[in-house]
Amino acid sequence: MKLLEERIREDGVVLPGDVLKVNQFLNHQIDPELMYALGQEFGRLYKEETITKILTVESSGIAPAIMTGLLMHVPVVFAKKQKSSTLDGSLYTAKVYSYTKKVENTISVDEKFLSANDNVLIIDDFLANGQAVNGLLDICNLAEAEVAGVGIAIEKSFQKGAELIKKRGVRLESLARISSFRDNKVHFVRSSEND
Ligand code: 5GP
């Protein structure tokens, strides 16, 4: 998606450890118009599917997920990373190792928000080694929900996540695909659509 690639080129900062900082528009300050455009693109890519729910994980997945839910007219559920006193029902849980924070979190979703009647679209901001999406897929499996696919804003294609998701037999659509951070610059995977 050209608009997102341009914004990454303009405002993205490459940090050590193959981390891209996008605090200008996604991870701290949020550009709602850009998020709306991401939602439109996910809506276009998954228009043949009857999605009943968007699933993401707090906190940075929420902005693109909510715009996708708005455009698809379906609720957005975000998995929580912290145990909370408001989570008083039965929970689906999965363990997720955080790429940026280097800690393992147990993510959880209240059982009442996901069921075997759902056809889920998983949305997240980044795909690195695929641990976050993997945990969300585990939660869908526990709920016996169908998964229509995964929508990622920024995929780092040189890491293992895309392969992991495809191995699980799940459709993956990423709006910007980064091939490397060579010379501290962002290089994108070229596709005919991007050229
Ligand atoms: P994964 O679970 O695929 O290894 O990593 C995905 C999660 O880690 C995303 O939800 C995102 O929050 C965070 N993450 C991974 N790589 C990056 C990155 O390069 N930049 C930022 N800002 N977050 C990242």
C-alpha cells in the first residue's frame, strides 16, 4: 500500500535489533486518517468474506483494528496482556513472547466475546516472528472460531512470522512488506502493485 510505505519512509526510524519506530503515526501518536485508509484496504482485501469479528492484541493493534471493524460493521475484540479485576469471566488464554519488550505475556480474551459462530479477521500493527498472531490463532482455536485471515499493517518479511502463519494454513495480507533495514534505511519487498 503506497500511502503506508510513503509514511514509513517519511517518519519511520530504524532502531537497533531490527525494530522500526513508527511513533509518529501508529505506536504513540496515531494518524486516524491513515488508520482509516488501512481499514479500507483490509475491507477491500477481505470483501468476499463474511467477517463477524475483528481480533487484535493491545495496544498498538487497536487503532487499525477499530477502523477495520468500523468499515466492516463488526465488533472489535482486543486480547488483554494484563490480568484485570474486570476480567471476571472464563478466559481463553495463550502465551506470547513479546518481540519489542522481550518478555512473555499471557494474553486473554473473555469467552463471551468469541465463539464457534465467529468468522474472525485478526489484525495487528507489526508482524515480526509471528508470536502475537500465533497466540491470537491459538485463542481462536480454543473458541473453535473460524479464522478468515490475518491483516498486518507492517510485515518485516525477513523475519519468520509470515512463514509461520502460512504454515498454519492461514491467509495473510500485509499492507507494507519490508525486505530489509540495510544501511539503516527501509527497503520494501517489490510487487507489481507497489511499482
Ligand atoms: P511478533 O509477535 O510477530 O514477533 O511481533 C509482533 C509484535 O511485536 C507486534 O504486535 C508489535 O507490537 C511488536 N513489534 C515487532 N516488531 C516491531 C517493530 O519493528 N516495531 C514496532 N514498533 N513494534 C514491533
